[in-house]
Amino acid sequence: MAALPLAASAAPAPVPLTVTKRSLKVHGRAASVYGLTGPDGRAGLTLGPASPFSVMVKNQCGVPTIIHWHGQTPSAAQDGVVETGYAGPIADGASRSYDFTPRPGTYWMHSHLGLQEQALMAAPLIIHSSENGDSAQDIVVLLHDFIFDDPEEILSNLQRRGGGSMQGMMGQGAAGMMGGGMGGTMPGMDLNDIDFDAYLANDRTLSDPEIVRAKAGDPLRLRLINGATATAFWIDLGGLEGQLVAVDGDPVQPLTVRKFPLAGAQRADILLRLPASGAFPIFAQREGGRARTGIVLATPGSEIPKFAEAADTLCPPCGWQLEARLAAARPLAPRPPQRQYQTRLTGSMMGYDWGIDGRQWADRQPLTVSGGERVTINIVNDTMMSHPMHLHGHRFQVVALNGTPIAGAMRDTVLVLPRASVRIAFDADNPGRWLFHCHNLYHMAAGMMTELIYS
Ligand SMILES: [Cu+2]
């Protein structure tokens, strides 16, 4: 018995994560935004190999909130959402502790309450492992779309007038290249229903970018996180070549990449080295547009040139240019599905009536599964917009694009293109109630969300 108090006192104290309100200057104008600050004073959390996720969320942001650990697989009660009924919001001034075994890789965290995510309540969550590549210098980049307007007002305008009348809409007829041999140009596709004021990489615009110094030849690991609420980006390594080694935190068969799409909420890990002395921009350009953000990798002492916030050329919509080429390094074990669903994504930009199978969240028809089953969901997009679909609490494999079987990536978020379908497969190994929704914040708020429930 004498050992017990000793063992109890040896348990490490939970890592504090503070939710704050802060001021951020964007294009010289002050904006009131949120922050998620770790014990080192930096955004988010980085945990070492084999560390438990033992975290105390301290809400000091002035309003109730709740933080979701995107892509992680805790118990349903610790998922950091209010909709499934396990937990209410964390009151201002209150704290809440979380404790689970985290998955290694590039993850992120964000508010899952109201539209707080738009005001930058989002941060990296990096879990190191002892595997290959983690000895490289980590460069974490959180992308965001920023707007001075009140997000609630943006949503009510979208709903009242229909998204089609918003100034930022690209309109129908934007040519889309799906690539990957999966299709061609796509007339009649809707893109970008909100006109953002800026695109940020680690809180900064390309007019004043973060500069990361690294020596030529040193191994670097770029951890890109698309934390934008409603924007898909083309990542452009600016002439550099890298090895894509993981998506959504999960390893893939390495692919050489220079330019590739990153949909909302997705992550990509790239191994690269600077080939020589100099400055090397890493751009993220909004799909279908010219606006871009980014950071600059530079060797010590090298001069940093100016990079324009608008690219010279438009980039195409994000499609399956990368998705179709990805293969999981640790795929699901082969096994026939015991339960197969087909869900349809419904609604339009004009009506702003986004839903699943024609139903909004309040009128949802949950998907039920039994523990231990292999489940597939064929997600059919009946709309003219792409939707990054996110399943909480599980890792799924992308197993078909438009009905063509692939042994694709393990993910937590997959982009379902307009008038196209994606089949995902997963093992029902985490009992409870889980959200399944479009990760476009405004589409989710409009109702494009349902539940996965274990019977
Ligand atoms: Cu959507």
C-alpha cells in the first residue's frame, strides 16, 4: 500500500490549453479573434512520442466553447462536441480535462460550437512518433480564411438571400479539372460562396509571411493543415519537390509532389530539403482564384524577396488530382462489409438548404451500425459544390471514386466532388454517437450533418 501515494503523485499533470480572446492585425487593420495556446505560449499542442493526451482546457475567451480534436479517436464523450449529448459547452472561466491515447501524426483542434472556428478558434495538434521522418525539422503551417464581417451575419445573409447573390461567388460555368483520369472539365460547378478578406498561414498574410530558416540539405517535415472554414487550397511548393508521406495524419505510400489540392480540414505531411542557399516560398492558393497565402523557407542569411498576394494565374478547382493517386501505407485489413450505406449530399448555393438525404440536422436520419462491423458509406454528391465530408471518431479508407475501386488513403475528411461519389470503408470500433458532416462551416451550420450511432 505504501507505493500507492507515490504512484499517484508520479502521474504527470495535464498539459494546459488556454482558449483566449486576442487581437490580430490583418492588412494593418485590427481584428478581434480567438486563440488556443499551449504551455509554451504557442498555438496548439505538440506532444512527444508515447505521451498520453492528458490536457486541461481552460476557457478564458469570454464565451462558452468546446474544442474538438479533429481526426483523433477518443471515446465519444471526449470528442469535444455538444451535438451528440455527452457534454455541454465549457463555460467562460471553467476548465475541462481530457485523457486518451492519441494517434501520432498531423492533427488539429478547433471549436465545434457555433461559428467560432471562423474567428480563428483553431490550432495545430501535432503528435510525434518515433517513426522515420520525425527526426526532421518540423514546420507546421495552419491555413485559414479570414473575414472582418461577423460570421453570424455572413450565414444569415447566405440563408436569406441565397449564396448565389453573395459577391464572392464564382458563379456557374467555372471550369473544373478533376484530373487523375477521373474526369474532365466540369461546367456548372459552384465554388467559394464567401468573399474572404485575407488568407492566412500561421496568422499571417503573404505580404508579411512567416520566415522559417533552415540549412540547405537539412531534412524538413512540412505539416500542412487546412484550417479554413470554407476554402480548399492548391498547395504549391514553389518549384521545390517533396515527398508526400502522410495525409490526415495517416501514412501513405510516398509520392513525389510539387503542386496538389488540400481540401478543408485535410492535412498533408511533406518531406523535403532546400536544394541550395536562397528563399523558397510555400504557397496555398485558393481554388478557382488567384488569392494566396504562404510561408517562406530560407537558408540562414538569405534575402527574402516580396511575394505578391495574388498569383499570376487562376488555379483550377480542387479535385481528385491527388486523391486518385493515394494509397494507404497501413490500409484496412481486407474484409467484406457487413453494412453498406448510401447517403446523398443535397441542397444548393442558391437555397442554402444544404443537407444529407434531403434532411437538415434537426430532421436527421442517423446511420446505425453495430460494434465490430465493417461499414461502407457511398457518399453521392447531388449538388453543384464540393463537400469535404468528415466522420468523427473513426479512420476510414477511401475505397472508390465514382464507383471505380481504389485502395486509397486512410483519412478523416474526404472531398466529394459535384455530381460524383466517394465510397469510404471503416471498422465500427469506437462505440457511441458520432457526427458525420460537411466540414464547410457554413454548410454544416445550414444543416449538412447527421449522426453515426452504434445500436
Ligand atoms: Cu459542404
